[in-house]
Amino acid sequence: MEKAIIGKKVGMSQIFDEAGKVIPVTVIQAGPCTVVQKKTEEKDGYNAVQLGYDDVPERKLTKPEVGHLKKAGDALKRVLKEFELDNYAELNVGDVITCETFNPGDRVDVTGVSKGKGYAGVVKRHGFAIKRMTHGGGPVHRHQGSVGPATDPSRIFKGTKGAGHMGAEQVTVQNLDVVQVDPELGLIAVCGAIPGPKGGVVLVKSSVKKLIEKKGEAGVSNNPQKASARVNPQKASARNK
């Protein structure tokens, strides 16, 4: 079942399971989110719901934003995001979605904006190797070096790795386990790290990857030729020659 919610990254911690094993987790303040709009296939061409998160004063919103949000009552929200949920038909404008949507054991994808690193060189940004630290290397040990082509094509190809702005981009971490859900505090603990700084807005939704459970170990083949080879290895060696 497709589930989703908007939240904030609280920070990282650790939880001990019943066997005493340490589980590194990231705590997310998930919701509450309000359904501020419902898209329909007849009117918009697809079915989806728009969720709003994080209350904000009216003076910090534009007039079009206030007009749009007041259609859902007094839910003035800072963050809006659309989701195509399986229980679309059950949701109505004004409904509230909480962290109880998820249960321990669920697998989720978490999307956020990574921390900005500023302008970075090729060693930090792309993992390039540095030059040899020998005499005569000069002050260019971490420089990229020449990448200019000759007369043909006489330009740098798009996508060539180089120095530049690092971080501050949308990142999705897939297939994280929901370890714990606290309805009283509205918290979700997921195993592992998620993108963004503390307080950064994140989107939590059901994982797009579906794990296929193994049906058991492979059995013995019913092929009579393979069976004869298992009984008499000489036959197998004879066939392989």
C-alpha cells in the first residue's frame, strides 16, 4: 500500500533491539499533514492528494497561496507536496495524516535536500586522485589538470567532471526500514542516514523497490542424466571429455 507523509529531520540516535544489537537510526518528526487539495482524473487527468505541512502565519504567504490553502479551512501550511496514494478515495480535503500511517517493519524512501558544501574542487567533489607529492610538484597537487580537447571538437563536453557547486541538491535514500513509531510525539525512527541537515524538510513514502522473498533453497534436479552423473561420477567425467 502506497503511504506518504512530510516531516522534519530531528537527528541521529541509536536503538538497542531485543538481542542487544545497536541499530543506528534517524529520527523524523513526521506530520501532522493536512490534505489541502484533491486531484481527480476527470478534472486534472490523474488522482492524487496534496498534503500541507508546517503551520505558518498568514503574513508569510502570498495572496494566491492563502486563497488556495483557505479552501481547505484554516490550514495555512509552508510546505506543499502531491502524492499518488492508494487510499486516495478515502481521503478528503481537511483530513489529517499522522505518523501512525507507518508501522515498524515498513520500508520507505526518504527524500531531502543534501547539505550544501559550497564550491568544491575535483578531489572533494568527485574523488579524483592527487598528484605525487614529490619535489617539483608545485602548488597544484589537488588541481584537475588540462581537459581541453584539440581542434575537433574544440569544446568541453557537457557533463565533464570538474570543480563546482557541491551539495544542496535533492537526494533520495531508498529502502530504509521503519524501526519505531511514537504516536504521542509524532516521531518515526528509520534505520540508517537520510539527506539534509537537522530541521530539514523530508518526504517519507513507501519504497518503490519491492523485495522478493526467497521460496527456499534450490532442490535437486529431476533430469535423469544429471541424476546418473551424481550416482556415477565417471559418467559425468566421460561426457565432459
